[in-house]
Amino acid sequence: MPSWMIRAAPGPALSWALQVLTGIMQALRQKETGGIHKDPARSH
């Protein structure tokens, strides 16, 4: 994430953005594995 985005976002907005980014990353990871976690230990 660009540093200007972090500076521009106060606490609540930053935490919301992090939640959205986390959700997107999890969705992309699930799409890569076909929705099945082959290695649950490394999925975290």
C-alpha cells in the first residue's frame, strides 16, 4: 500500500481499508487454490 494512502487514512478508515484488502487477498488466494486449501498450515 502506498505510504500516502496510510497518511491520508485516519484510524477507522485505515482499519476498514485493511479489512477490505484482507478480504480481497483471501478471495484471490481461494481462487488460486480452486477454493480448497491444500496446505492449511501455510494458508495463514
